[in-house]
Amino acid sequence: MRRTSFLLAAVAALTLALAPGLAHARAGSSSSMGSRGAQTYTPPPATRTAPSTAAPMQRSMTPQQTPQSGPALAGAAVPSRGSSFMAGMMGGLLGVGLGGLLFGHGFFGHGFGFLGFIGLLLQIALVAFGVMLLVRLFRGRQQPAMAGGPNMMARDMNGQPRMGGGGGGASFGGRPPMQPIAISPADYQSFEQLLQSIQGAWSNHDLNALRGMATPEMVSYFAEQLADQASRGVRNSVTDVRLLSGDLAEAWAEGDRDYATVAMKFGMIDVTVDQSGRVVDGDPNRPVTATEVWTFVRSRGGRWILSAIQQAG
């Protein structure tokens, strides 16, 4: 009986230790989630702190735009049915005319026989084709030509390249254009403070505090992850958070919002305990390190809050 109880306890402990979501259960649970505005599905540039490409978003409330493709986007002319039909008819009539030459009836034929009738049709077709070319030429001069293909970088009024993925800074899919912005030392201090405060609120299961430091989308993900911990009967605690290194990947403005994506390497004590207080993951005496890419957002003139977390590749 005692041996059976011991085996059951060992199996329970092993189950908790190997359960998904316990290892590295800090805020975000080692996943990539959130929104980066128009850059949500564009990988942020690599930095010294995160030299590899950040993991793509696994969860986001930002709809993914599907860029248009095809000859029209590349500036290539799309043949119409009328022009295709006209080209086919011209080819057929030209063949008939050449046949007349070979059989000694002349290109247009003689008299009003069959080949003479074909020659008349050919003359009418040539006149119609010439009129069509003139109409197209006139319309083409009225429409502005497309400068370059879709991969040409858009530029602002000063001739400088704009920041952005895909459209090179131009408005895409109805979204406002993106413009690079400067980040001050005070902004970097805010990012570090948010890193520490968010991990602290996460450890305390304090959703009210998280609501003041993150977007509603990120708070919903945090709430879901904390509820998952509660259902497992465990609690994750992240303490002694220290920023070891960090640098800016990109910063830009979209309409009345500013975004900043920052790569951060930080140390911490990351421990998960069960309801009895027994450690089931992590070491309370040994700090661990993590490298993540955090994106912050603010209304113009407001304060920064967290809008996305991505794992460094």
C-alpha cells in the first residue's frame, strides 16, 4: 500500500514536471503573440541582442493582409478579349492572303471572288485595328505611368525612403503610412521598467495591474495563461528580473500611434510551484536568462504599454 502511494506521488510529480507550459512559464509563456500594427506579420530587423530572426506571431488579433498579385500589380499589360480576338482574326486573314499569293491570285485576290471578298475584309480589319491603336495610345497618355515594380521603395516628399514592409512605407490595405521615429533615453527606461513590472504583476496574478501596462489583447492572453495555471494547480513566479542587454530593432509611427520594437536579454528567477509550495519547475537559487523581442505602443504624447512579445530565433 505504501509502495503504491509512493508510485502515485512520483507519477503526479513527473506529470507536473513534464506538463506543457510549465517550463519557461514567464509572462508570455515563451510564445509569440500580440500585434505590431502594420508590421505584425513582418519580422523585425535583427539586432546585436537578438541576431536571429524573431519567431513569427503565433497569435494575433490583427488580420493578416493578403497582398494583391498578378500582372496588374507588376505593371504588365493584361490583354483584353477584344485584342486577343483581333489578333487571331488578323492572323487568319494574313494566312488567307499569303495563300492567295502562293496560288497566283495576289494578296487581295482579283475580282470579287472569294479571295477578293477576303481582301476587302482584311482592309476593313486593318482600318479598325489602326483606330483601336490610336484610341489606346490616346488613353495611355492620359493615365500616369507606373514607376517601377512593386519592389521599388516608396519615398516621402523629401526623397527619403520610408520605413515599412511590403509597401515600402506607403499606405497598404487601408492602413496609415508608417514613418520612422526617434527613441529617447527616457523611452528606454520606460521599456526596462515595463519589463520588470509586467513580470511582477504576472507573478502576483494581478490582472488589474497588467491592464495598465499592456494592450487589452495582451491582457487577454495573460489572463488565459494564468487561468491555465490555476486549472493545473500550479503558480509561476518570476522575480529578480534584470535587463542584461537591449537594443532597438525599429520604431515608427502609424497615424496617431507610435510603435517601438526592442530586443531584450534579461535574467530572472523563474520558478513554478504547486499548491503545497513544492517546486515543480525551475530553481529558486539559480537565475536563468531569456532573449525576447517586445513591441510597445503609445498614443501620440501618451505612455508606452506592451503590445506584443516574440521569441528570439
